[in-house]
Amino acid sequence: MKKLWKKWISSIWGKVSIVALVLILVGILSYLLYFKNQFQFQENEDIFLAGVQNYYEHNPLRLPDDGTFTEVSLEDMYKGSWVESLFIPGSSRLCSEDSFVRVIADGEEYRYMVALTCGKYHSRVDSTASVITLKGDETVVLHLGSEFQDPGIEEVKDNKDKLSIEDVEVDTSKLDLTKTGTYQVTYKVHDKSYNVAKVNRTVIVADTLSGKIEREKGSGYVYRGLAEDNYVLFSGMLFRIVKLNADKSVVLITENNIANVSYNTNEESYPDSNIYTWLNQVFLPSISSNSSSYLVDQTWCYDEQNAITAANSCQQSVTGKVGLLTLNDFLNSKDGNASYLLDNGRFSLLNKMDARTIWMSDLNNSDSVNTMTSNSLTGVRPVIALSSDICITAGDGTYDNPYKLQDYSYGKENELLNTRLIGEHVVYSGYPFRIRGIDEDGNIQVVSAELLKNQTTGDLLLGQYADSITSFVPNVGEEGNLYYTLNNDIINHLSESSIVRREYTIPRFDATRPYSEWETKTINSYLSIPASYEMFSAFSKSHLEQQQIYWLSDYDEEGNVTILNGNNGIAFHLREDSFPENAFKVVLTLDKKLEIASGRGTMRNPYYVR
């Protein structure tokens, strides 16, 4: 018998049987242990419920009114000694003190719902709130004194109960449309277990920009002298208010020169000119789609004026959404010799002196205006007009706190940088940049907002063509070429981790043709420099401390290059050896995966990325 037993044990069937027996025993023990723990958890639920019921027997005035509910937590029960310690089954660890008992009043009856959590053990109750989805925007801007038209609710979803939009309570009691401010409209619903879902819609009651100007300054007000309360953020860019028109539209001009563009090349009138093309085909499309809906058409009077006098007629005009400041408007901005429009960056005015001469601003003479040949590269400060109903959502009009209008919202943490606006500011590798566009792959094209410095010494980074260079055609692979310097030396001052190598277009300068007809060369590189006509290539006030000439990319093959003079904001196309060593504004492309870590995209509070 013993031999037979040993033989059976050693056989394959014997081994399988033993394993099966062990598994059965383990299963039985696990089963028994599971039920033991389950019974202990159910006992915990009963103890919790009994403690709460005892609490309300002693505190009946704390019971809810009909159609409402109240909750008491396990932590509260511990503190009042209504319940002794409840432990996770099979351990010495306490159940969650956030567990609660909800008491629901239904007529004269009270329904108790225990929601206890002890480790992996949970009460089998519906403790999940519904989800309310709103129609329209989460933030709504309303004019002072207007009416709130609720966009409504898209849907209500619940994991167990069937709810409808009509079940949602809308609370507008905190909304006061007679006072400016930020308010909340609350949407609330509960399911049969009284799990409450609540969402808010932010309502900003705001003054219109035109209304504020008219009330504080007067109808048809024109800003003059060293105005310090006319700064406006619109479409992510900083502007100055010029005046309030008779139709209550508000005229704005960019705070700085945006680019450097010749007015015309062959005595064309304004509607056929080079500058008209740039304003409408480069600048205007840079305004975000939300913002552009607030632009209104203006009549742009471009009569020739042969003297520094206010215009008294409008014989030649064109209608459009963007233009330049007229000589008359520029003169009206002055109070004596002071004007908020005067800085070291000269810029073109709309009126010409004659077919080949334009008027431009000038800080260095008593009239504050001067003339220049119309085919010269001149700073451009675009002018627009905003509709009378656009609202102010923040700010006081100062440089440090400009009026923020309703046309866009600041970027938020974790938002992709490539969703942001042209003109907004971002810090990369410790240097300030401005967004100038999004490429076809979704990557972000940026241009430095200031001239690049050595971050250790504070000295400007300078570069030049080597004496051995005989061709000024851009060449990344030719040592001594400016573009070789950019991509082998200057790039060492930047982190390359998020810079995308891409193709850049470099224009061949031709003073006899409009910029849109210039021949171009394409280079593939990490860094480039802006062309004269590209967004944010121009002089800005941030350069005032530096007063340094910097490179622009326009070139020709005869040894002529383009530079911008930081002393007056004027771009020049001249022989390379006139100013051989100059500073850099760089253009680069950042990876589309970059996210906003902090900031608001303004010069004072730029986006930081990760």
C-alpha cells in the first residue's frame, strides 16, 4: 500500500491532484477571509449609521428640511465621540475620515445614505455627481447696463439617474449689471441620491472703451502731449489711443514700429503703394480672428501736403481697416513740442509731400516732422480703429497696467504655446521673444524682442562677415559668413533643446521693386535674422538702453547689406564695410509641444514655457 501511495504521488496524476487540492484549500481560505472582511466592513457601515442616527436623535433641529439634505462626516463623528474608531478590515489602519452619511428629507421621512471608504472597501451607493456642460463661453463680457442673455446648458449627464436640462437650477442673484465687476452665474443640479453638481459661468460687466473715454475726457477727445493713460492691449499687442472719432470708434496706433517698409518705389499713390500692400497683407492678417471682428473701416485721406499745416480737405481717400497716421493727426498729438508718439524710432506718415517724398516723424527738430524719399526703408506704426462696443476687462490705461480689452484672453498654464497670438511675448533660454507666426507643422516662429546679450557679462553679442568673404549670399556652411556665425557661435548662447531646424527665406534687396517682388534665397538652419519687412523686425523702445546698430537679412550680391540704426530707428541698405560689426535680433522656431508654464504674454509678464 505504501509503495502504491508513493508511486501515485510521484506520478503526473498524483502531482496534479496535490496542486489542485492546495489551490482548492487556498481558494476556500481566501473565500472565507473575503467574507470575513466583507462582514467586518458591513459592520463598520452599521456602526457608522447607528452613530449618526444617535447624533440626530440628540440634535433633531439639525435634520434637513423637506426636499433638502445634510451630511455628517466620519471625522465629525469621531470628534463628538458618536462613533468609535473604524478600521480597514484585516488591518489596524483607520477608515477614511472623509466618509460621510447623507440624510435626505422626503416629506416627513428621512433617508440615510452611508458612503464609507475603508481601503479598497467602499459602500455600494451612488456618490458620483452629474456633469453639467454649458453652451457658449465660460466667460461672458457684458456692457454696463445691458441684459444677461444666458447661452444655456448643452446637456446634463449622470452615471445612474436620468436628468434633464430643466432639472438644473440657474442662480443669477449675484449678478449686478449696473456696476462694473466680475460675477458668477451658478448652475446646480442633484441626482436622486442628492449628489450635487455645480458649475459657474463668469460674467464680466465692463465699460466700453469709447464710453470710458467720452465720460472721462469728452466727446471726440484727442490725446495730446505726454499722455500716460492711453495704453491698450489688443490682439496681444500694445497700442496707444490716438482719439475718439465722431462715430465713437477708437483710433489706435501701435506702441512701437513694427517693421521697416518703403512707402513706394515708383511714385505710386497710396492705394497702389508698397506700404498699402504690407499693411493689408502682412499686418492685418496678424490680428487674431477674435480681435479682427472689432475692427471698423476708416476713411484714409492721403492727399499730398507740401507744408506742415493741418489738412483742410480730403480729395483723395481709400476705405479700409488699417492705415497710417495722417500728418494732421500727428500734429494734433503735440502739446508744444511734446507728444506721446515721439521716441527715437522715426515712422512714416500717410501723407506725401510730393510724388517722391513722404512725411515722417522726427524727434530732432522743432516741428517733430521731416521728409524722406519714398523708396527709403522707414519705420511703420500701423493704425486701426475699434468699434464703439468693445469693452475694457482690466487695466487703467497706464504703461504698467494697460487697458485689456475683451477680444482675447491671456494664455493659461498647460496651454500649448502654438495656440497663442502673434505679438505676444515669451521667454526662451532666458531671452525675451515675440511670437511672429505658426508654421505649417504647428511650430512657433519667434523673433527676439531685444538685441541678444551675453547673459554673463551683459555685453551685446556682435557679428560680422569675415574679411575673406567675397560673397554676401547667405550660407550656413561657409565659415566667416554671417549665417555661419549665427548657427555656430551665437546659437551657443541659447538652449537648443526646443529649437527646430527649418527653412528660412532671405530676401535680395531691390529699391526699385516692391518688397513682395524681391527675389529670395532659402537656407536651412536653426537661427536666422529678420528681413526689414517682417513683423517685429523694427526698432522698439526696449532698445533705448542699447542704442546699437543691428543686422537685417536683406542683402545683395554686390556687398550691400541692411542694418537698423538704434539711434533713430531707421533702416539703411549700404556697403558692408560702413558698419562691419553689428548686434543681432534673431529669428528661430520653437517646438510645437511647448506648453505655457506661467505668464500672460505681455512685455511686463511674458509667457514662460516648459
